[in-house]
Amino acid sequence: MTQHPKTQQEPARDPQQDHLLSPGNCVLALIDYQPEQYSTVTSASRERIDLNVIGLAKIAHAYDIPVVLSTVGVDMGVNSGTAQAIRDELPGVGEIDRTGVNAWEDAEFRAAVEATGRTKVVIAGLWTEVCLTFPTLDMLAAGYEVYPVADAVGGISPVAHDRAFDRMIAAGASPVTTISFGGELMRNWARPDADNLRGVMQWYFPRKQQLDEAEGVDGRG
């Protein structure tokens, strides 16, 4: 049997009918990546979280995914804004400040998500057990499909982080990781926009290797 080389992409799915994440059917929500939040996270290093949340921002920018960016306590003078390294990857995206720990209870945040018209929400935030979990549970209850990004978040302890994911999964959330998110958007290496993900990977993997070596891990973190 003659084998023919496969160089042509499969047809792209209709994003409105696709059960997987695609550039046309999801929104990215990033919550409370502020110095004060980072300072109490112990389930992952700040460097590990930054690698992945910056990766998320790069992927969203590369694939024109709408981003909702939120902070807590800035207007009150309690906290600083989003870490500058993350802001630098989100040109034109404004911050929505809140007083409450549950972003979904903030009318401006909720309206920003609703305005996208998208019901698949990829979400990451600090801490896992509070500012990520609470809006995830509320959005699930409101009929959204919610995808917490497991490697771009952190809690005040490993047990707090892990139990929060147990709770979200039990409620119907579908965890993803940063690179799995990129792969789900890209879907096919023969498409012209595959270079979008290639570019992110060329940035991501050298930094991941350096971080793995610095933290003394075998690359599975």
C-alpha cells in the first residue's frame, strides 16, 4: 500500500459548534496577579507561575482571544496592580478593580465577560482556593464552561491548591494547562496560524528548561 505524505490541514471546525476550545469560542480571564497575592503563594514558585501566566497572555494575544484582566483592592489603596511583566503582554487590555474576592460578584467584571458573547471561559488567578475557585463555581452555576489553568495558578499551600481543584472539578470545571490551551487553539500544524504557537513555544521551552534546572526538577512541574 502506497503511503502518501500528509501536508494538508483537516477542515477547521465551526467554533460555535466545537466542544473544544478554539480562537473563536473562548475568553481568557486573569485575576489578581498582584505582588501582594504572589507573596503568600507556596504551592508553586512565582517564577513557575509567571512562566505560565505570561505564556497564557502570549497565546491569547497571538490568537486574538479576548482577555478580561482584574485586580482587587487597588482603588482602595491596599494593593498594587497587575505585575508589569504580565501587563506588558496585554497591550490595550485595561484592569477591572474590585473590592470583593469573588470577581463574578463584581458587575463590571461580569459585564466584561458577558460582552464577549463567549461561554467558554479559560481562567487563572491567585489564590487558587479563593479568587480562582469562587468565580469558577459561580460561572459554572450560570451555565458557562470553565477551564482553570492548573499550572498558571497557586495557593497558600499545596493542600489548599489541590483541594480547590478537587472542588472545581466536582462542580464541572475542566482544568487545562498553558501549553495544552495553546495546542487546543492551534489544532493543526499545517495551518498558517500554527506559527503563532510555534513562536510562543520557542519562547516558552528554553525558559521552562532553565527553570526546571534552577528548581532541581525533572521537567514535570
